[in-house]
Amino acid sequence: MDLLASAGPFGISPSTDQLIVINLAAILVGTTFNSPQKVIKWGGVLIAVVTSTCAIWCQH
């Protein structure tokens, strides 16, 4: 429950920060997935998955 009780900078709770990271990851996948270069396509997906997972589980 300490996630809901504490607030980060500017009064943003960690759960809101997690939603921001997930939304940014979705934007990253949306902009890179149609790339003809496989490095950019799968690199964007990989970065989005890693950052979303860390935002949900790592609680920094």
C-alpha cells in the first residue's frame, strides 16, 4: 500500500508514473513497428517491453 500513500515530484503518485511509462512505450512501438529495418522495429519493441516491465515491477 505504500505505492498509493507516497507521492513523487509534482504530486504524481508512482502509479501515475507507471501509466506514463506504459503510454510512452506504446507510442514508441506505434512509431517504430512499421519500420522496414528490423533493428529499429524489434529494438523499439524490446525497449518498450523492458521499460514497461521495470516500471511495473521495479518500484524505484
